[in-house]
Amino acid sequence: MLTWIRRTHMLMGLALAGLLAMYTVTGAVMVWGRRWNSPVTGSVQARPLPDSWRRAQGDGNPDSAAALARDHYGLAGRVDEARREPEGRWHVIARRPGLRSEIRLDSRNGTATIALQRDGWARTLAQLHQFFGYRGHPRHIVWAVAVDACALALIIFAASGVYLWWRLKRDAIGGLVLAGSTLYAVASFAWLALGP
Amino acid sequence: MPPRPARRWLLHIHLYLGLACAPYLVIYGLSSLAFNHGWGSEAGGDEAGEVTATSPPSERWSVALEAIAKPPLQRAQSARAQLGVAGDLQAWTLRPQADGSLTFRVTRPGRHYDVTVDASGSSAEIQATRSGWLGVLRGLHGLHHLPYSIWSRSWAFYTYGSLLAIVSCLASGGLLFWQLRRDRGLGFAAFGLGAAGSAAMLFAIFL
């Protein structure tokens, strides 16, 4: 049992080291790198709308608008928003770290206006840290599973480490360190949740 | 085989610093799960696309202020300073109203305050809303400073200390693994597969 837990603690750390290091770096950029100059560049282009779309207007289905944006116009990233607007217009927004893509489909004049916003490295790293959620393309779902794995790994590291200490050493110094840290965290949590 | 005292030092570093940052790791693990699954998010949209209704304000009160004539952001900052409300003033929530009043929001983990400063700037009404333990959890993720909060100084110390402990545990853990004879092949395989998989997933989301 102890060997299994120790092995899990070690192998999980090694397997997820890359992702955990990525989150450490991108988290640090988010918290301490806000002043770093991260230039933003943009472009806007107009392209014709397919006749089939003009006629059907996607049958009023947001998924059709999103699919058109992705498959016909090559919009990169995960579609965050696809909403219908008055007079047969559609507005689709897709994002991936470092790029915001916006497309407006206008059935009246048969055009699609594509606006791209590219962020600098600091904002891209920050957006990478905040890229999560179970939605989008299957590769985004896989990423969300990886995010969950990292989150669970943090909890398992803590729990398995404490368990190994309890079973193998259980000394006063370790007890004081763990108790002190836990007491502070729990007290802070309770004060924030319940306090004035 | 490296000298035994060195290995003993590495084990002590890994063990005691690991125990020190264990609660911090649990907070970050749970809050990461909350973000990834949209638990405890506020109305107006969250990362998982689900919308959760906000709770009704739990407290309301009014305060007299010393009026100042300045642009909206400075007025809001002055009002917040006089109110002594701990939290981040969210500049994007600043709304000058048609009647000359000014509304803005101040947030802290587990709670937010909606403040309305009247047109003359001589009084403010505050509505406080609690967001529960999930709101506290999400708010603690990445928190290292909270204006007008004495508690946040200790949290900053706890955060920096835990981060230092985590980096030390990563380094000491790597060295301890390197010294192993048993499980070394398994460890390298886990590291290689993990690194390759992570790189592939990173590449995929940038498409």
C-alpha cells in the first residue's frame, strides 16, 4: 500500500510535470506580469457569403453559424458565442490563446466581415492559463480533461504526501508545520466565507 | 551512490516543505476544478457556458461621504477609500448614471459590494452579497493582494511561501527520483509520455 502510494505520488508528478510547470509560469505572468507591454495587432477583411447560406441563413441555428465560421472561413479557436441579430445577421466569436476571431455574417448584402485580434506573448500566456471548460471541439474537451488531471494531481500530491508522512515518520516538526499551515488556511477560508 | 546526508537533506526538504504547502495545493486543486466545471460562477456567463443566478444582497447600508469633484474613477476610488471596503475595485463596472450618481463594484473572495454614490457625492449606498464557499475558493485562486485588507498581507506571505515550497519540492522531488535505482525506468517513461502528450495537446489548442 505504501509503495503504491509513493509510486503514485512520484509518477503523477513526473507525468504532469510539463503541464504543471506551464501553469506555474503562466500563473506567474498573470499575477506579476500585468505591466509587461504586450502589443496587440488586428486585421479586418470582408469576404463573400456562400449563396446556400444566404438563402437558408443557417436555418436559425447557432451551430450552423459556428460551423460556417469554422469550416468555410477557417476561424481558429473555440467558438464562445454565436448569436443571431436582427435582419438576418449572425455574430460569431471564437477564441484561442493569443487570438480573438470575430465574424459577422450579413445575409442582406452577402458578406462576411472577419476581424482578427492577435495578442502579445504576455496576454497569450495569461489566456492559456484561463483556457478551460468542457465545450468546443474534441481537442478542447481533451484539454479540459488535462486541466482536471492537473487539478486532481495537486490534491493527490497533498493527500498522498501527508499520508506517507503519517505512516512513515509522524514526527512533531512535521505535525507542527502541517497543523500551522492547515489552521491558517482553514481560518482564512472561514473568515472570508462567514466573517463580517 | 550520493552521500547519505545529502539524500537525507533532500528528503527533509521535500517532506517538510511539502507539508507546509499541502493545504495551499488543495485550495488550488479544488479551485481549478471549480473553474473548469463552472462551479460557483456568477450570472453573466462563465467559462463553462452555464449561468448561475446571483444571491440577493445580504446586507444594505448607507454611509455619509466627503464629496469630491473629480472624474468618475477617482470619485469611485475616493468613495471606496472612505468606506474602507476591502477588495478590488473593478474599473469595468464603473457606470455614471443619468441622474448623476455613480455605481461600481468592489469584490473580494466570497463577497462583492455594489456601491452607489449619489449625485452630490455626499453619501453612498452599499449592497453586500455573499457568494458562498465556492466563491471564496474561486476568489483565492491567484489572490496575492487585496486593497484595504490587513488579512491579505498574511495571505501574500502564505502565497509566496507556498510557491517557494512548491518549487523546492519540485526540485527536490526531481533529485530524489534521479537518485533512485528502482522505478527509474517507469519514471522516465511517465515523464516522457507526459511531456509528449502535453506538447501535443498544447499544439492542438493553438490550431
